[in-house]
Amino acid sequence: HRLHQCGFPVVMTEIPQPTTVRCTVAFSTAVYQGQATVEGVTARRADTPAAIQAVLGRREIPVAVDPGAKLVELLSPTAVIDGVIAKRNLGTAITDAPVVIALGPGFCAGEDCHAVVETKRGHYLGSVLYTGRAIPNTGIPGVIEGVGAERVIRACGEGSWQPVVQIRQLVQAGELVATVDGQPVRAAISGVVRGLLPQGTPVHRGMKAGDIDPRGIPAYCDTISDKARAIAGGALEALLHLLRERGIV
């Protein structure tokens, strides 16, 4: 969203069944619905080079189902940003493009990529590293209103995810929010459901499948979070710095 608003032509790649929890503010929703709009910016599914160019021509963001990111070689972009947030490198290389940026732990700036953006909440969130690594993953979600791990809805086992509530809905602690092959998943805290995996998503025990915001403000479900904006700012800073350093802009 931020790169698009700054005038960069952005092409996104996704897996066939995205596991994005905050579906109401995720361009990955275009994989299921054909298009998705976040804060006035529209993304549209486009799986071929011709379709991608057509979407870019409309000043929109093309989203291609391309789990191996084969389009990187095909399109030869000036910059590649690994935003998978898998906590490890799944194949991104510093040779993928003139500028390669990665988000979060699992990458070493100067080896795997040219820059790493810190994704852990706290003082260094959104900062850019041109050498070294981001803070290692702790597996503990950031605290909101004094609530950390309890706000995350996790699958109770392996199977098909079936939500029984909706994003923006207010729930109480202990309330049934979903099932996995008939097994109940209940809210650990009271608040507004800010994120849920789509119905039928394959899940495994402990997998993040939803998010409850203890602040209880439904409007937050339709806007980009403070954390996402900070990370995006770091990615934009790294991109502009590296493009200028290489004489590309």
C-alpha cells in the first residue's frame, strides 16, 4: 500500500491458499475474491505477464499466485522485497535483483539481502539494517492493551478451519469462535475479532488462525495497523536509500 501510494509499480506474489489472518486489510484476499481494496488502493488477481501489465496500467496492484516467485526471473524487477514473514529465508537471494530487502528474522543483511527491516514490536520496529540480522523470533506476540499471547486465536488441531464468528464481531472470553473438524476453538479474551483465516483453510495444531483486539474498536479491522505502517516505512526507506546508492534514482 505504501509503495503504491509513493508511485512505485508493485507486483505481489502469493501462495494458492494465503494464510493471512487480517483478511479485511490484506491484498492477498484478491486470490479468493478476484480483487481486494485496502484504504482506497485496489489489488486485482493477475496470473500472467499480460494480465499483470493490464492491472498495472489501471494503477492497481496485481496479485499473482506464484508460490515459487518465478515471476522475479520473468519480470526482472529493480527490487525484490521478501514480505513472507516466515521467520526464515525460504529461498530469497541477494542476487535476485539490484535491490533485495527482507522483512524480519531469518535473513542476514549483506549475505541474503541488501537490507533487513525489523518487524518486532518495540523501540526498533521498522528500523533498517544494512548489516546483520533482525531480532530473533521469540514466538510471543506483541502486547496490545496489556494482552499478548492470549489475543491470538490458534487452531486446536489438524484439519479444516471453520469460523463461526466474523471479523468485526465483538466476542466474550470463552465464546466459541471456530471449529477444526468439529473440535471447538474458543476466545481466550474479550474483544473484537480483528482477523480470521478463511473458511476451509487447512490448519495444524497451534497455527495462528485469528486475532482478537482487546481494544474492542471494530473500525480498526478495516485500517492498516501501526505495526504494518512502521514496517512499510522501513521498507520504503531501505528501497529509496539503496536505489540512490546504486544510482538508479
